[in-house]
Amino acid sequence: MTAAEIIARLKLAPLPEEGGLFRETWRSEEAIPAGTLPPRYRGGRAFGTAILYLLTDDPDSFSALHRLPTDEVYHFYRGDPVEMLLLHSGGESEVVVLGPDVLGGQRVQHVVPRGVWQGSRLA
């Protein structure tokens, strides 16, 4: 199975600004109105969403440093390990590797807390 075959089968498209390829697979039918959310949100928000996300071996395939106003859960399903750089508000940095080698310390799931700068690339 090639990256091109996976991209076509999953109908992935470039993710603007951040990088990588993605497709939103679910969005809650209910939303939280903007006026009830903390000021860090610029508008109303769905109760939840889910996406598929893919990085390839293309040198330009990476997730640029960004931060979100809400927690984000990453899941690893298949392929090469992914190295995530996390820059926390207190100045500390952390590198998390998502991958199949759980016994070697890689993770198949990781939660990035809101407000943490994050970026990813293939390890």
C-alpha cells in the first residue's frame, strides 16, 4: 500500500496553514454558542470533531508549530513513527513519539493540552 493509495482511499486533502493531509470524519450536530465559551474561542464550537491526518515522507510534509484553544487527542494507527515537539507555557519542551513500538516507549495515543505549541514530523 502506497501513500498515494491511502490518500486516495481516505479522500485526504492538504490542511491549510498547518500542513499534512486530512479529512474531517465527524462533527457533532450540536454546538456550544460563542457567548458561553471562554474568551480564547473566536466563535461557537461543535461539541466535538474527529479527523484523519497523514504525514508522508515528502520533505515538505510536517505539521507546523501551532496551538489550539482546546485539548487535542492524537491516535496512531499505522506507518512510520511520528515525532511531536511540544512547547509548554512554563518554557519546558517535550518530545513525544507516536508509533507502533509501545514496548520501546512509543505511544499510540497522546493528549496535547490546550495552549501548548505543537508540531510534528516523521521520526
